[in-house]
Amino acid sequence: MDVNNAFLHGHLEEDVYMTPPEGYSDAVSGLVCKLNRSLYGLKQASRQWNMELTSQLQRFGFVQAPSDHYLFLKRTDNTLTALLVYVDNIVLTGDSIQELDAVKAYFNGLFTIKDLGSAKYFLGLELARSSHGILVTQQKYITDILTDAHLLDAKVVTTPLPPGLHLKSDSGALLSDPGCHRWLAGRLLYLGFTWPNISFAAQQHSQFLQHPHESHWQAAMHVLRYLKVHQPVPFFCGNKAALHITANPVFHERTKHLDIDSYVVQDQFKRGFIAPSHIPRANMWPTSSLSLRL
């Protein structure tokens, strides 16, 4: 869903004044207008909209997730509804059509919304549904990066960084437009969250955002040429102890260090949402390959 003119729904906490808009017939020379609602362009506009949306969702029974404040959940005895917010774009899902229709009707009574149908693209993620489940990919996101960098026809490479390369803060001439390097470094970092084999390269580039050099830009171009042909691969667990703890969630003196995330994994295993399986080490690449250039 998309909320039309979302920032206009925010309520201002401060007194904000503006000159009368051009063409306003009742304008009196020397007088100003006091804003009752937020406007696009105000520095607090996005915050006030978020506060208004959060308040309305909580009024309808949604609870803000403590781990992610942009995720809202509503549970009843038989249903679960989840709502994910990014500014004025909303992804709504759940296991009850009636509950989803009720949420949409509630939104329509508050704002002007546009129902975009089933989610197909959200924050760089493509979603494709089939009888086998939901496929999530970032191929379009990668293609967009290559298009913006004019590298769709570039020669491909086999490593995220050139072997033996050591990026330094004083290597070569300064980049004439440092903003382009920051733009690319941010995109690579975002892509690295779901693609571990470029995460090391992305982190390397993020260390030179203040004064990037030509050598940093050329190394970033190397990463893009790697993206052209290499696709993300599934991540499997090869630790038998971790699999055992997942299937047998008993407290042990040697497991006190485990983070709360491990209990989430155990809960998902009980519900049947995940099915961990052991992959012999001989069939896996060394784990250190995810943090090295090769």
C-alpha cells in the first residue's frame, strides 16, 4: 500500500509560521500564516508522520516490535497480522483475509491509500510467488546499480576485490566527485547484508568515504563487475552442536553465552518454520572465504 500525501497528516508540536502562498487572495501585507499541519519540506515532517501512523496503528491494536520499530504486529486467538512500514510505503500480510480487509478499511478511513496488490518489489528485494513458496532475490537491485554505473556491458571478474589489493587512505589522486563513491559504497553495504561474499569488500570501501581516491573508485568498479555474473547462494549450517541445541533447547552451563537470537531459532524450529540440516565440512567452502578477497 502507498499513502498519498503522507507528510501532510503529521501534527506539529511547535509553532511554525510561513509566508502566505503565492496567489492567496486574503493575504495581508506583513502577516504570516501559522501551520496547523505538517508540510513537505519541514525538517520534522517525516518524524511527525511516523508518530501519527504509529499512534493510529496502536489504536487499532497493533504492537510495535521491540527489535524493529518499523514492524507492527497484531495477534488474536486465531490470527496474526504483520505490517512493515518504510516512510509512506506499507507491506501488509497475515493469515486472515478478513483481518487484512479490516486493516485496509481502517486505513481508508484515516488516509487516502492506494492498494498496489501483492508485493513484488520492496526496498531492493524482488518477491516472486509460486506453488512452491516465495522467492526473494535482489537481481533487479543489482541490475539498477550496474545500469547507473554504466557497467552492463563491462567485462566480468571472478573475485569481489583484486587479489593482493590493499586499499589505503593516501593511494593516488583524490576523486573529483566523492559523492558518487559514497553512493556506491552505501549500495554495496546494503547488498552485503544478504550477500556475504561481498560483505568484506563493501566494508573495505566504507572506510574511505570522507576523502575517496581514484584507486578506491576503481576497486568499487571491480566489485560491480563481480556482481554481474555471480548470484547469491543459500546459507547452510555445518555445526552439529548448533543443530542439536536448536532441536533440544535445554539449558547447559556451556550454552550460557548464547544470544537471545538462538531462542528465536528454537521457537521457529518448534513451529516447523525452519528445518536445519547438517552439511559435511568436506562439502562446504571454508568459512573464512566469506571474509577474504578470494
